Amino acid sequence: MAKWPFALLDRRNWPLLRRGDVAGIIFAVLLIAAALFLLVRFPQSVPGHNYGFGPEWDCTNPGSAGGVSCVKRASDSSASK
């Protein structure tokens, strides 16, 4: 019998895959691929993402044009004075 790292390559030690095993692997790969596609295609799908600032900040990401721009909202009490 081969020593440790090469024992993993020995096909006799692997279990046989049944139809359900293959279907589960394909389903998991498709699910992960769909999630990655959605994250890449719609990166700003999370509404109100504030990039670590509090809820009193409005942040936007112009994309490849530059970094994140954040502006603090004016408080209602200071506007009425």
C-alpha cells in the first residue's frame, strides 16, 4: 500500500458514487454557480448598503470611476432652527 499523500490517489479507496450522489453534486454546483452569477451580475442588489457607516449616511459607489462616496444626512432638528 502506498504512503499517505499517494494513498489518496489510489482508486480502490474511493467509494462508488450512486445516482443520488451525482445528482446532489450537480445540484450543489448549479446552486453555487447561480449564486455567484447573481452576485456578479447584480452587485448592488442589497438596498441601503452603507459601507460600514451608520444609518445617517447616504453612500453610493460610482463603480469603476472611483471609490465610495458618502454624505451625511442633515438632521431634521438643525434644519428647523
